[in-house]
Amino acid sequence: MKRLTPSEAIGPAFNRTREILFQPFHFGRSWKLAASTYVAVMGTAYIPFCTLWLSGFMFLRPNLYGPIRLSHAFLGILGALVFDALSFWIFTLASRMQLVSFDIAVERAQFVAPAWRKYHPLRWHWVKVKLAITTPLALVALLPALFLIRWIVSSAVILNAGQQNPFQVVASFLLGYFCLFGGLFLVIVAGGLLADFVLPSLALENITPGEALRRFQIHFQQEPGSVCGYAVLKIVLAIAGFIAHYAVSAIVMLFFYFLVMIPAIIGGIALPHMATTGRVLGGAGIAVFLLCFFAIALYVQLLTIGTVTLFLRCYAAYYLGGRYPRLGDLLEPAGQSWWNLQPTPPPPSPALENPEPPAIADEPAS
């Protein structure tokens, strides 16, 4: 497969996404493939939000409201651990779904269950890689925000006494806000790069996580500019894709909104003038209309956002495919390159197996 630049990988990724979901389009199967790819996004990184929030609260509270009671601390720790354990379970399921989405993008899998069973032994290797990198990175990235929030809270207490410039407090609040979300953005980008460059080696060869990370390191050392350009362009494509998702969803749902709300308004006006039986039937009809509206909204939202995430998955595969021969052979088998695609010549006209000799005219009699 030809080694593609970050911009050259857009075309074949778009074409492959269209072929997987819309050629042909199946009402149920296409939606399931798109929704599965979107669910996999939740496995990008694991951040124990509840534990971090509780740690920050305990870090701030003694300076504001005095010491914490032991029973309150026990309940807070127990609740944080329960919610983080639940989020970790969801993270493991979504991590396994990332392997399934890779199978959908690369091998054009049409069913989720076989791919789900296929990657059962590999799921923990992939989870360990992300836990070893994204979770410590999240702790390091969010630590400055914790100190900024503490300073902001203490400054707010002083501000109540009229001893602090309010503009400094607002500026500090904005700085803490950007530090918080900047750290989260950094963690998400790191998790995305792991899914783009480390996951393919694990999925295709079942190598050790250390070897997969070493391959990514070698590739980055060989082409640091290309990898950085790919990461930046992928972020731009993700933003553009999500804007397109919201635009398409809004246009489609606007049509169904009027389709559902007009009967609902008519029914709401007519209900007070109906008998008891008519009111019951009218209310049931409005409820059915609303349920249909929310079902259609869920279908459209997951289909459009899943199309964007599948495109990003295909984009990552095509960028890496020219640098990873085993992946490239799956994307473009020999003689079937998308990038160098030439029009197929017309087939030759079939030749007759036993052509008859041309007829010879009879000689004139002497």
C-alpha cells in the first residue's frame, strides 16, 4: 500500500466509510455499526473523576469550613469508589468495543457479536496500556487545576471581606478553567494516539503491549513532523465532523419536530373540548407521537455521530496502513489500491472457439 500523507488519507477514509455504512444502507445494521463505533469513544481514556473530585474537596474544605467528620468522609469515599468502579467497568467494555470498531473499519465486519468474541482474550492487554499511560497523565494534567481552584476559593473568601481585586479572581477562574479542560484535552489526544498507532499491532499480531509501544516510538522518531501533522489534522477533522453532525441532525430533526408537534398542538387544543374517552385517547396519541419523536432523535443522533467516529477510525487506519504492511494489505489487497485506481478496461469481445472458414465461391464451369 502506498504511504499516504495526512491529507491524502482523507479521500480513501471517506470512501471506505461510505462503503461500510451506505453501500448498501441497512436500516438496522448500518445504525448498529455506527452506534458501536461511537460507544467505543468512551474507552479512549480512564479518568477517576469522583476520586479526583473527592480529593480536591478534602484538600479545600479544611481551609474553609473546618475539619470533616469521619462518617461524612467514609460515605464520600465509599460513594466515590462505587462510581469510579462503575465507570471503570464501562471503560473496559468500551475498550473492547474499540477493538470491535477497528474490525469494522479494517475488515469491514458486518456483525458486532463475532468481533466481540474474537477480541475477548486481548481486551485486558489493551486496557492495561491505557491505564498505564492515560490515567497517570490525567492525574498530572489536572493537578495544576486543583491548586488554582484552591487559590480561587481562598481568594473568593477574601473578596467577601473587600480585600481582593475582583478582576484578579475572574482571571484566575478563567485560568483554572482552561487548565482543567486543557488537561482533559491532552489526555483525550493521548488516548486517541494510542488507539491509532498501538491498537492495530495488538489486534493484528497479538504482540505484547511493550512491543506495540516500542513500534509507535520508532515510527514517531522516523516521522515526527508527519505524526504531529496527522494529530493536528485529525483534531480539525473531528471538529468539522461534529459540526456537520449537529447540522445534519438539526435539519433532519426539524422536519420530524414539525411532523410530531403539529398533531400534538392540535390535540392539545382539542382535548379540553372532548369527552373523557376522547381525552384518554388523545393523551395516548400524544404520548405515542412523543415516543416516536424521541426514538427517531436517538436513531438520527447515533447514526450521524457514529458515521463521524467511523470516518476517523478509517482515517487513522489509512494513514498507518502505508507504514504497517500487515494493515495495508487488509485495507488494499494487491492490485486493488484506491489511491492509484485506474478505470477498468472494457473486456475483450469473446472469440469463437471453432470459427468456420469463409465460404469460397464456386468456380464457373468451363
